[in-house]
Amino acid sequence: MSGFAHLHTASGFSLRYGASHPERLAERASERGMDALALTDRDTLAGSVRFAKACAKAGIRPLFGVELAVGDPTPSVRRTARRRAPVRGGAFIDESTPRVTFLAREGATGWAGLCGIVSAAHADRSGGEGRSAAPPLLPRPECAAEGLTVLLGPASDVGSALAAGRPDRAAKLLAPWREMYGDALRLEAVWHGREGTGPGSLRLAARTVGFAAEQRVRPVLSNAVRYADPGMGPVADVLDAARRLVPVDPRGELDSGEAWLKGADAMLAVAERIVEAAGYRRSAAYRLLEQTRATAAECLVDPEDDLGLGTVRFPEPHLVGAGRRTAQRALASRAAAGMLARGYDRGPKPHDYWERMHQELDVIAHHGFASYFLTVAQVVDDVREMGIRVAARGSGAGSLVNHLLGIAHADPVEHGLLMERFLSRRRVVLPDIDIDVESARRLEVYRAIIGRFGTERVATVAMPETYRVRHAVRDVGAALSMDPADIDRIAKSFPHIRARDARAALEELPELRRLAGEKEKYGRLWELVEALDALPRGVAMHPCGVLLSDASLLARTPVMPTSGEGFPMSQFDKDDVEDLGLLKLDVLGVRMQSAMAHAVAEVARATGERVDLDALDFERGDGDPATYRLIRSTETLGCFQIESPGQRDLVGRLQPATFHDLVVDISLFRPGPVAADMVRPFIAARHGRAPVRYPHEDLAEPLRETYGVVVFHEQIIDIVHTMTDCGRDEADRVRRGLSDPESQGRIRVWFAQHAAAKGYDAETIARTWEIVEAFGSYGFCKAHAVAFAVPTYQSAWLKAHHPAAFYAGLLTHDPGMYPKRLLLADARRRGVPILPLDVNRSAVAHRIELVSESGKSGGWGLRLALSDVHGISEAEAARIADGQPYASLLDFWERARPSRPLAQRLAQVGALDSFGANRRDLQLHLAELHRGSRGVGGGQLPLSGGRRTASAGLPDLSSAERLSAELGVLSMDVSRNLMDDHREFLNELGVVSARRLREARHGETVLVAGAKAATQTPPIRSGKRVIFTTLDDGTGLVDLAFFDDSHDACAHTVFHSWLLLVRGVVQRRGPRSLSVVGAAVWNLAELVELRREGGLDAVAPRLAEPVAEPVDTGGAPGGGRGGTGRRIRMPTGYEMHPWADLRPAGEEASQGPSQMRKLWHQSPGSAG
Amino acid sequence: MTILCVRFQLPPGYEAALPGLLGLLEDFTPVVEALPPDGALADLRGAERYFGRDAEELARLIRVRALALYGVDCVIGAGPGPLPARLALGAAAPGAPCVVPEDLVVDFLAELPVAALPGVGTATARTLCEYGLDTLGRVATAPLSTLQRLVGARAGRELHEQANGVDRGRVVPNAVARSLATEQPFPRDELNPDRHRRALLAGTEELGSRLRALEKVCRTLTLTVRYADLASSRTGPNGGTRISTTRTRTLKEPTAHSPALTSVAYAMYDALGLQRARVRAIALRAEGLAPADQASHQLAFDPVDEKLRRIEEVADRARAKFGPHAVTLGTLAA
């Protein structure tokens, strides 16, 4: 017999329900001889696109559907026995709402119907602000969508009436369904081998079949699948536990283990048992299967035609300012207007500009993308009108039309950017223009877009959050009733890796060795953790994607409101929407844009000077010498893109002097170029240490700007074009093909033929091909780099000319990779006075204040902001700022009405010092004011002289306590650098400060110490795992690298301590390039403690301890762990350490006041 | 006058061994005050002279005897009053008793954190630490009025006195077993209310029979439910304290009758309304013990009550003869 079609299948997209990915389900269905498979996830269609693609690959026909909770037919107040609110642990999750499966039957109508009911189910959860949203529920009147088939299974209201042995009631409940769906109604029988009459029992299945015959409704057989393979019952149990927030009860009802994707024979056996139990002959099983097959055959939704895969819809032209003209006409006239407005028609090469513009317009007309450009231009105009900084990024910056429409800032002709890299006749993919806006106002931009185009055309994009190792450990641990302390410890000791790598990481990572020793203790934990790998566990709004479409959007994507802001959000993620041909505009919130906007606003507020960053003329010529001096000094903390340790090192070696140098610098600092070692030859050629070579003089033109080294995609395009005369659009296609090893071979032959035909000799061809092959897939798009370099220059200019305002902006919007306290230390080093928090002077955001007329920073100091106080709400901060000035403590208390903990914190960090008395006395007064305001006790305030607060004789905060209060409350050491307290001890040890380190010789062994500011394990050319750490010791930054051989001894301490003492060897690679290679590391906080308690004699034994932790794992023979030599080979050809490029462990510092907020940075490594 | 403060290192769930250990102390001095669940104060008055040994030697003696007789180790602090003795306990270790001589009391106190004082709980300690009064030395120097503003008039005065080494406490001999406790742990996070009630029933049955064996009745019953969750502030590498809920009810009349205890325990449990709470243990404690012959009992017309009491009496006799598990409730036997 032919295969069985499963009509009811949940994938992992059914959050915490399905245990298999859609791809796996499609694969298994095909293996088990089925030719159709339905995907009916709970409450979501998010898996549909991946499922459709997987089915196409596996060669089976996909059916689309969804399983939804439905409301009562007569909306009445449901009688629920009110239970007492639990004193602890919360109430049970109520899952008693009946659930029904819907299948799309009639093509696009069916798909639209599905989208409609899913949106309706989500729309009704009017949680409102603050309240947690109710689970999705489809109100009964909304069920009547067209083109759907409905399966009433054991979980439906009819099913539960049958389970309760009430066919009469079932008949009554069936009536409204029959009315609504008539012939498209099916009753679904499921047998999972359970006892009794509940869902999954043989008796309920038999009753369903019997009832169907009696009611003349067609029965179908399904297996209510939730995992692909047998034996995954325990995984389903864990998911159930995680969903219901209870532990797995091994004595309670567990998953039957039967809900897998059974093959046709197994389903026939199931059918036979059911019909026999229902009292029919065994042959009736074939009729049941036939009905099932017929139902599947009816459901005809074609992924291409009906879901809209591969078609594009843009907003209607009249919405984007085209009026009654066609979009193309409107675009052409706007571009021409831009040409005149920018004066290119009067510039040096007007002809070039006009020709380029017309070429581009032709390409756009060819694809019919004019509306798209107008849409983006409209959005950019709207954003600019709101006074929000906006900039385009991405390859779109290479289009002159984009520049003329005002979307992109940089002039592509001037910078030699190519349209073909962005869009050409031969490129069929959707072009993509990303726009950067101020992060703080990103949601405003979203609202403006929704307001302009309407909710029926705009939706944000979903981003599924998937299980990675830490969450998997937490959920599985909780399900297995493990000790919460153990769960916490295990979860935190893992780096942020995939769940499926859990056991491999235990084997191989040195910092997990201790955990690996007790691995056996936790039994099934590891297996289950790995089984959860990459399953979605929640869904969030993608931080930048916005869908823009015509009015048919809601018929093509299910939409749900986002939890916080209530924006409409498509259930599809960014890859899905691309496949669906939905136009996505990436609106990225960039913190640096916000920071610069704040800095400019501060300068205007305090000095009246209007700074227009966009009017700075830096793209041509030499730019501002002070700015480049700053960049060359590598003190670029806080500057966009060039602040990371690696970038500071590169900037030091490259010594940029023009805008073009910045563009090159940014392009070079990418994983590709770093991996391909393009940096060294470039630096050598730039500083004249190596001659500039070109493979052929014809190629000198494109390669001259980068001294013969290929850096940009545009150069590859030019080379291929020059050598083969194939046209730049074809050359771009060739360039894309280079990253695929298979097509590379073909391209090589093609390239050799065409170049030879053009008359190049074999040697030139071979040399050129070498370059093309080596760098082709690594280079960076110059358009990106130019777009990046603009804010880089702007931020560096601000830092050079308005340092105080620059730091105010940085601290307010926190754009960088470093903790705020490091920025503060940098400000202090650059001579910007730090003014402490003061309720009478501080505003909500960081401000600048005139301190003196002279001084390095022009006399401007940085006044700390109220918003940085731990736990302050926006309303409280605004209230305090609005009520200024305050005459006394009482005045402050009564008018600003701070909460008591907030007032205490303010007192601790000295924000109330102007009211007299010491900080502890102030706290006591506050406590009494608080008591008094609650009507308890109260009475007179001991104030002396009305204004000043009287002393209560409490000891004032010691200097160390003040520092720790500052760190605890503000996460910044305001009064002085926290390392200053340890200076004496560090001098005893002979530790070299960051400032003195600059004079250190190459190869010298030194001791350095400091507070950890950043840790990274980026991918490295050598394929090794290197831990990069930056320490701050108050006099500057020390960049450290730990190589493989020191990991056994150092990794754990580096990841899990905050204050570090490191022994290492100085490495110099240039006048400004210096780092220390770590050999041994100690937790400085621990040493300081020992010093304080037992003097130097107590420190000595700790230092004398062997740095390597003993290997007590029974010995893995043959080299053991750590550098096992396992390497992941990237598709681009270079090798990577399996554990590089992931976020390291160590969220909690074993020392230091960092329990609540981050004091150092960790990033997944690769920049950009 | 020398006071010893002893803490026996009882394994969890071995509270029942405390009365025997107190008996051991009573071999040395009649003035022994039990500090349940695992400690005691002993006033050595004449003992030092009687035994011809000083406090430290006596402490070693007590430890050796406790180890020999009960296999239980203990920690001992000694001082001129109950307060210094208790505080000394904190600085002592098994085999290393800490003795605070009278003239060094104030110096000894000055170094201690405020939370070490009995009567200063986490809340008071937190308040004091917030104001920089983290050691007793600092508390001692703070003005009395300020202390009173911080923690209230009476508590402030007591704190002030105690921090200055003024100890008004005495060792008051009390009934050896003022309370009886039982704890039923669960092997995993238990949410099932039936199993919870079963644990309650087992607990009240045990308490009842132990009370009757001692010929005592209890006045109040305390229920403690311990959860798997850790207090959020205390999670860390060393684990943390488990969160628990405690409820106390006074019985209608003092009794040792198991069904009466059971119904009170059930009522307290039901009032918690637990649903998803991950329960790791349920503990019951019978408090306010008094001799059974002094208890009054309200007679009822309902013969069932009378019958239950008779059955209980018979069951008790059977247990006395054949061991504690000879007769159990059917619900618990399954």
C-alpha cells in the first residue's frame, strides 16, 4: 500500500511542545515512504517556510496547518473554581482549553485563512501594559475562515465529551462545528497506547470512530506527532515540564513514547486495533486510512504559488509620493532633482554622474524595484523630519540613486563604489538597504513607519530564541528536580555554546575540567540537554527588520503583537521573509548615533554652539588634523568601530591620515582579511617597507589605492572585469561564486580562457588568479566600509573637539564594547573632570558643565546622570530633575518623592552631600522620613538651622566603602580608580603599570594587574583558540593574549575572576602596538585578601602553588584535552578552533561588586 | 561563674537525640537550658570546683563523653555569662573550645559582627550594617539615642548594653524536651498534594505516638514546608539557603491525639494553597509540651472520637511491644 499521511504534526516551533525540527520531520517522512506530511504547530505558522523548503528537498508534499486553542461557541463567563492563591511557587498552567487542528485546503485562500485565524488568535490576548499576555485563543466566531479543513481530535471539546463518556454532549458540541465547516469537518482518532478513556487511549479512539459513523462525519487517523523518532519520549517530558513549569514526575503520567512519525505499516496496525475496538471488521481499517489519505489529498497548498515564495510586493506607489505617476517616473524625477540639489551637474565630471544615474535607473526599471527605492526614501525622509540621525549602511551605499534620494550619505562616484555590488541585471535576489537610526529612538521610527503605511502593510520580523547550552541545562535541570544551586553553577560555567556541544565541550575545554569530573553524577542531564539543541523556546521581535508590503500582507503572513510595545510582528523570521518575497527594510538602532546626537545636543545646550556632524567636510582632502592625531594615538576608546583591542592595535600599525585610510582600516579588521593575512603586506607596503606590486599594469588602477593588496569586493569585481571584459555585473556574480569550492573550479577555467583571449600571458593569469582565489571571498564591501567610516570619523572628531560632551553621550547611550567605568577612566585620563552625582545638579542624562575657563577639556566637566543609579525608574529620575533645586533634605524628600531604597543609594554615592551631615546620618534621616511618611511614629526632624541636616553620630563611609557604593550603585568608580586602593600592594609585587608598560622592551617578562574590561575568544587565522583580555589599571589599558598552551592553567581564572594579576611576556609589533602574552594568572582580589589578612607571607605560598590545576580526570591518553587538534573547517577554507568565536563563561565575578550589572565586556568575537 | 554553650553536631533529622545529650550535660551541673534544636547552655557554678577542672577541661570532657556515648561531636564556647558563651561558640571548633575570660569580654565583642548577637536577626543586622555599624565595637560607640532611632527604643537599649558587655541573661533550666519535631524529606521536587498530605499524616502519627510515649500533650503545632528554590540573594558557588514557609496554629485543646493533630496540620497545609511549589521536605513540630495528666479534654457525644482514641491506645500498646512499625495506618502502609 502507499504511504500514510500524517495530518497532525508538531515541530519544535510549537514552543516547548514539539521535539523535532521541521527539517528532521520532512526527512524522516520521506525515509519512511510517505509522500505528504502536514505541519500543524501550536499557535504558530513560523515553521512553515523551513518546512516547505525541507519538503521540497526531501521530495514530499507539504501540507500547512496550525493547532489552536479555541473559545466556547457561546461566549459566557466560564465557571472556574476559584482556588486559593498559592503562598509560593505560583499556580498551575491551565491547559484545559480545547485545541483544534486546522489545515489549509484551498490554495492561497486556505493559506490566507490560516494566517487570518492565527493572527486572530493572537490578537485577542489583550494583555495590555504590565499584565502578562494570556495564551493565544481563537474566539469561536473567528473560526469561520474559508478554505480550511478542521480536525477535531482528543483535545477538542467534542473529544473531551467523548472521553467523559457523553456522546450526547459530544453531538451537541459537534453541531456548531458542522454548521461552520460542513463537509470540511473531520474527527481525528489517536491511539498512543494509553489506558483508560483519556486522550491517546484505545477506547477514546474507538469511540471517536464510532461517533463519526453515527454522526456521518468522516473520521481520520492521526498520531498527534510531536517528535520524529521513537525513543524521544523523555525529551517530550522535559518540554512538557518546561512548559508547565513543573518537574517531571516519574510516577505521574509521562509521555507515551508513541507520538513519533510512524510509518505506514505501523499506522495500519493502529487503524486495525481502533476499528476492531470500535466493533467493525478489521478491513474497515483501510477505509479509515483511505479517508485520511483523501483528506490529505484535498489539502492543496502550493508553496510557490500560494505562500508567495519567490514573488515580491512593494507598497502601492501612491503611498510613497508617486501620486498618479508610475513609481519609475517618480523615482527618475526625484533622482534628477537630487543631482541638481547636490550640484553634481555643475561639478567636475557632470557627464559621469548623469550616465551613472541613468544606468542605475535602467537596472531598477528592469527589476521593477522603483517603489522599493521610493519606499526607503520616504522612510528616511520621515525619520529625518523627526530630527533623528539616520544613515544608510550596507551595499546600498554603492548606488548613486540612493545617494541622490538622500538615503546614503557618501558619494559613491567619489569613493569608487559600484552599483553592481548592490544590484544588477543579473542579480535576482532582493536588494537590501539598511538604515541606521539612533537606538534610543528606534521605536519612534517604527511607529512612524507604521503610521505612514498602516498596520495592514507593515509588520516587524520575529526572531526565535533557541535553546543553547545554558538554557537547556536550566530547563532540563529543573525538570529533573536537580538542586537549583547545582543547576545554576553548571549553567554558568558553560560558555555560550550550542546545546548539542555540551558533552564535547566538557571533554575539551580546560575551564570545564572540574565540571567534567562530576559529569556522571547528573545522569541523563547531558543527553537531554543535547536533545533540546536549537529548539525554539520563545520568540522575540527582531531588533531591526521591518516588513513593508502592499495591502495583502496579512493574507500572506500571520501577525502577532509584540509583548512590550504591541507592534504587529510577523511570525516568520528574517530568512523566512526573504524566501516569502516580503520586502524587509533593516532599521538598525545604533547606539553610537544616539550618543553623538546627545553629545551634539549637550554642546548646543551648554554653549549655544550648533555642531552639524553631517556638514563636516572630511571625505575629500585631509580632514581635521586633531582628529587624525587622536586616532593615530590609538586612544580611541568609545570611537565607532575602532575601539576594540584588535582595532586599536591595527590603528597603531596603520597610522591612518585620511578618510580613505579609515575605510581601509575598517575593511581590514574583519575575520576574513585577518584570517587571510592581508594585514601584514598592506602595512608593510603602506610604510614603504615592501614594494608595491601589481600582477599587471592594467590592474594598477583598481589596486593603487590599497598598495596592491586586495581589500574590497569592488576591487575583485574590477580585476575580473578588467581581465575578462565580462562586465561588472557578471564579475560580481563570479565574485560570489568564489566562496563555493565547487564553482571555484569552474570559474578558474572560465577566467583563464577569457583572460587568455584578451591577450594576457599565462604567468599574469596565474598570478592574478592566485590573488582572486585567495582574497576573493574574504574582502569587504567598500560601500559598507565607507558607510561605517562616516560615524567613525564623526565620533573621533567629537572626542577630539568636545571630549566632555562626547563622554556624556557615550555614558548616556552606552554604545561600546567596554563597561562604563572604563569610559570614565578614559575621560579622567584625558583630563575631563568627573563631577559627582548631585541631586541639585545632575539631570536624567549625563551632562556637561563649565568647571573652569582653562584646562585640557576647554574647562568642561562631565556631570554624572541620575539614570545611572541602580534601580531608578524613568519617572523618578524625571521627577528629581524637574524639582531642582532642593533647599534641604526634607524639601528633596517631599517634592522629588524618591523611593526609600533609591534615596538611600543616592545618599551612599554622595548625591545628597550638599544637605550637610555625613552619608550615614543622611541615610538615618531618610529612614525616619520614610517611617514618618507612612504614618508610623514620625515626629520632628532633627534639623539644625533649617537647611542643614543634623549629625546623628554615625560613622561616615570610609573611602573604601564609598568606592564600593559607587560601584554598587553606579557600576562606576567615580571618585577614583578602583585599582588605586591596591597600588601599594602592586608596588610591593613590582607590577608594571599600563603607562610604564609602553616603555617595556619586546620579550621582557612583566607582571601586570588590573580590572578586567573585556574578554574575547575570536576566530584566529592559526585555527587556535586565543583568549584576549583587556585589563584596566587606572593608568591605561593592557591588552593580554592567552594562547592554547596556557589555557589549562589560566582559562578558568581569566573567565571567572574580575581583578587579575598576570605574568606575561611583552610583544611589540609597532611603535604603538603592544600586548602581553599571558603565562600565569592569579585572582588579584584573592591575593589582596591574603595580603590583608596574613601579610606577604600568606601571599607567597599562593604564588608558589603550581599554576596548572591537577588533571584528575583519569587521563585521556594521547595528548588529552585542550589542544586536541580538532579544527572546524570553514566553508571559506580556513580552519577554526571548535571553541573559538563564542561568548566565554563567567557572568558572575567571584569577586567584586558585579552581581547586578556588567562591569566588563564579553563579545562573541568577530567584529562587525 | 562560667557558662558553657554547647552545640551538638547532630546529623539532620536527629533532633530526637537532643534530650539524651542534655542528660549528659546534667551529669555535670543541674543548671542546663536547652536551646533546640541542637544546643544547650550549662552553668558550671560549682562544677569547676567539684570536678577540680577548669571550664576548658570540662568542655573537653563533655566532648569526649558525647562522642563515646552518642557518637555525636560538639562545639563548645565558654564565657562569664550566657551571651559571651554563645558568642564564643562562634569562634570555637570541634576539639578547640573557645573560652572568653571575664576581663576580655568587651575586647572580644568589639571584633564580632552584629549578626553574631542572639536576637539580632537578618533584618536588624542589615539595618545596622547599612549604617556602618557592622561590628559590636562600632555599635558600642554609637550614641544610645541613635541606636534607638535605628532599631526602636527597647531593642536599641538592649543592643547598646549587650555590645558593651553588659549581660543580664541567666541560665534557666527548662524542660528538656519543650518540643518534638519530625521531618519528611522527598527524594525529588514533589508537587503532588496527595503525597504532601501523606507526609503530613506520617508526621502527625509519629508526633502523636512520641508525645503519648512521653505522656505529654502539645499546645501548638508548627508546619514548615521547605522548597527546592534558593533564596535569590544567597545563590552562589557555595549554594544557598532553601526557602521555606512556616505556619503555626494553636490547638483547640492541648492534646497528643494523632487525628486531632492531623486535622490541624491539614488545615494549615490547605491554607497554603500550594500548586506549582517544588516541595523538598515537610516538617512538623509539636510545641508547648505539658504533662498529659494536666490536660483537659472536651468530651463529645460522638462515639467515633471515643473509638478512635481507644484504637490509638491499643495501637500504642502494640507498638510498645512489637516496635514502632508494628501498627500503622493503612494509607501509610501502601
